[in-house]
Amino acid sequence: MGAGSTLPEVAVTERFASIGPMDEVRATAGDRPGGARLAALLEAAPDLRQAVIDSGEVAGVATGELVTYPYPTVFALWRAALSPAPVVWLTARFLVVQWDEVARRGRRTAAPRRRTLLWGAVDQDRAATTPAALRLGPRTLVPDRLLTTRHGTVLGHLRALGIDAGDVDFVAVDHLQAQDLRRMLGTTRPAPDLGVPDAPLPGWFPNATLVTSHREWESLRQLHPLQAPWYQPETFRDLDPDRVALVDGDAQLGPGVALIATPGHTAGTMSLVLNTTEGVWVSSGNGVAAESYAPRASRIAGLRRHAVEWGHDVVLNANTPERVGDHYDAMVLERSLADPSPEAPFPRCFPLGELTASRFAPGLSPTHVHGHITSGTIRGGSVRTIAVA
């Protein structure tokens, strides 16, 4: 019996309000030809975008930089780049997102409660233990000491912001590839491989709930062979099911904060949509660079030519290709939801692993780097309040 078969049973949560403009499109997706399905998504996109905007603005967003690491070029810039370099370098970042949740008590409105979401805050050490990572590592010609640059840790960034680990309400990632969330959420049983053989493992965030899609969670039970090397399904079986919230479709977490279903890279991939004071941002791992969403403006050799010759509007991060058409549609939807960048001809689509210049990857330096999302005010629990310019 596989590890996925022992996965806890978790129902779809009713904690978050659903967002409806895409419901009909998704309900009839299987009956439509591919081009018609994409056209229907794009027709519904303005209403979806407006629903997020109408919900309000997010209270604060800050960015934490984690690690710069190598990643196969053939995956990162799928079939488009001309450089002979076998790997590119990506910088993994996560977002701290806060909003004010207003609750009603009878006829009275209670004081707003600040909620904190960590988006893309992964355990980098455990991400390197997937079968795919272990297979790819020995094939790299660059010495190990030059491969990876660590910039900070999730807990270190939170300390710098004055946020106590106990004040983190939600943890979410766009999909569960490479994830091992036991250190973050804790376990219900001992974790000998993490150095805790005799008792449940306490998590970094004792009050946090994992938010992921129902389709992604259920896919862990029986992974497709093209997906299996990128997952660690056995690491999810000892998570507390009461601290897992599954969403189905598009969900409004709070004012200006939404999770949008963008399946393709995986069956249950989600994208984070933020309505900030500077405009609308969308974040996921569907693409690895700003130019992945506008390749005709790219200076990387091959990307513009590939887009023009093949009539493609996006360049996929396609390490798992069994749902390429859906992945393409997801990225086109993302860029239709995002505002344009004022400083470059690219949409505000923020990759969780963003293409980074490296002397070991000639000809693959990004045309534009978003680098961070900074908006509003991040409140550091009861410790201090930090204004983010």
C-alpha cells in the first residue's frame, strides 16, 4: 500500500468565500475544444479580477529571499531558450501577506483581527530530498559549493519583521511538488528522519493552517508517473487534518487576497492574487521570469523568436508536461489578471522561483527582475509594527 493511501481525509473548507466568475467555465471545460476553453477563461477573467479588487486592498505585503539554486534550463524555459547551458539559477522567495478580518458578534462589529499568510515559505532543506532533486544533483558539472547561495530563512525573515511564529494563521504554496511541511506544521506522530524518534514533531507555526486545493491533496494518493518524482507524499500522512483547509475553485481569503485555481503545472496548482495599493499582483511557480509571461519583450536568445514562430504568448515552467495545454491557459489567465509593470513591458506576475543571472548560465540572464512585492504595512504581532514603504 502506497504512502498516499494513508493520507488523512480532509473535507473542502467552508471557511473562505468562493468567487464565482470562473465556475461555469470550469464546469463545462471538458466539453469545449482547447481554443474555446482558453477564450472562455479570458472572457471571464475581467469579472474575476474585478471581484478581487472589489473585496478591498491587502493590508501589507513583504518579501523574504531564501535561496538561489540551479534548475534545468529545459524545464525553466520550455523548448524556447537557445543557450547550451544545462541549468539556470532561480531565486526562491516567499511572501508575507496580511489583511484585516472583521468579525461580527451579534449586532456588533468586533475589532478587526490581523491575519497573516505565508505564501511560498518552503523548507528548502527538505525540498532537496525529492527523487527528482536527488537524480538531477549528480549530473551538474559545477562544484557543489558554487551551486547554491542561501540568503535567509523563513523564521529569520519573520523575526526581522517582528512577527511571532505563533501569529502565523495560514501557510500556502501554489502546489505541493517538492514540499515537506512537517517542520512548519508539526506532526501527529514521531518523525525519526527529522531527529524526533519518540514524540510528535512540534511545528514552527503552532497555530497555522495549510491551505491547498482539494485536487492537489487528492492527487497525492495516486500520483501520475510524470509527477511522482517531484513529490514526497509520505511526508503528508502525519499532518494534523484539522490544520489542513482544502479549497475547491477560487477562494477569497480576505480583502484583496484570493487563491485562484490555475491547474496545469500540477492538477491542483493555485495562484495568489493580491490587490495592493500599487495594483494587482499574481504569484505562482507557473513561470520562472517576468518574460515568461511576455516572451516577445525578452532579450534572452530564443524566447522572442520562439514566441513569434510558434504563436505562443507565454513560456512554461514545464518539468511535468502531461497537462501542458492547461498550464499554458493558466499562465495566460494569470497575466490577464495582473496589472502591467510601470517600469518594464511585463505583467506583475511574481514567480516564487525567479530567474537570476549567473556566470554559469551564459545568455540566460533575465530581462527584468521583479525581485519583491512591497506594499502597505506589515504588523508584527504584539512585538512591534513595521511600516513597509
